[in-house]
Amino acid sequence: MDYTFHWHQAFQALPAMFRGALVTVEIAVLSMIVGIACGILLALARNSDVGPARAVAGLWIEVARNTPALFQIYMLYFGLGSLGIFVDSFPALLAGIAFNNAGYLAESFRGGLRAIPPTQMRAARSLGMSAPLAFRLIVLPQLFRTMFHPMTNQMVWAILMTSLGVVVGLNTDLTGVTQELNVRTFRTFEFFVMAAAIYYLITKSVTLSARLLAARLFRY
């Protein structure tokens, strides 16, 4: 093996890679916020008696869970472009990950909702609460407590999925910045090892923070 390692180039590029890591975290957080909101709505639609809402939610979940996330991002970036609707790389990646998150979280939320006794909603209504208020104050806190660890896993998955942005031309996230550095220097091993280490630190920080937060919030 005649490959010569040049780690100093990778260390010199760390500031740029950390800026890319911030973009990666931004995309993952935004996609989780949108995914959680849409996932709750999809779970409610799946449990509703309204046929069209149940059908739309079922289609979303089936597509999100049974097709590759890469295809979903391709359809938002290239597919819509062929129809004359042009979406930039950043929103296409964000929407694709959020779409995928919502599909997976919806089924988890649906199971979480079924785990909450319906008598709690009836008791809240008997106290004079409206249905939306009772759902927000009684059901949602219990749902988020039940789904805290699955949402943490989905957040980790969202962070790793941001690397797919490179296939639609995104060059500001961690993978995009790493690829740009690799093209300029041809130090593939060094830069991608550094990028993998940063991804590892980000995901481990998320899981550790989630454990500490769960220990504080769910002590009883």
C-alpha cells in the first residue's frame, strides 16, 4: 500500500466541516418538527371515521415506509422539476426527510394513542374541556412520554439521512462539504473518516441528551 496519509489537511478543514455539521443538525431538527406535526395528524386521520382522510393518511404512510428515502427525495427534486415545479436542494431534502419521518412516526403515534385509555378523554370532557383542549393537555403529554425514545431514534435516523442531500446537489451540509473537500484534495480517506467521526459525535450527543432528559422528566 503506497497511500500516504495527510491528516493535517483534514484537521485544517475542520471549521468548514463543523459549519456543515450545523446545517446537518438544522435540517434534521426542522424535519423532525415537521415530521412530528404531520405524524400526529396522520395518526389521528388513520384512527378517524372519515374515509377520505383515512385513505390519504394510509397512502402517505405506505409510500413513506415502503419506498427508499432516496426515491422520495428524488421525486421532490427531479420529479417535480419535470412537471415544471422547481425546488432547491435544501427544501427538497428537508421535505423528503420530513415526509419519511411523518410516515414512520404516524404508526408509532397511532400505537401510542391506542395505549392511552379513552376514559381519560371522556373524563376531561366531563370537566368542561373542549376536545382540542383535552387532547392538548391530557393526551399529548402522555403520547410524547410514551413515544420519547422512538422519537429519539427517528431523530438519529434523520441526522444520518441528511447525507442523501449530496445526490441532489446540496453542498452546505456535512456530507456536501466533505465531498467538496475531497474533490479539491483527493484525500478521500482522511476527510470521510473525519466526517464519520463528526456524525458519530452528533448522534451520540443526541442519544445521551435524550437519556439525561428522560431521566429528569420521567422519574415517576
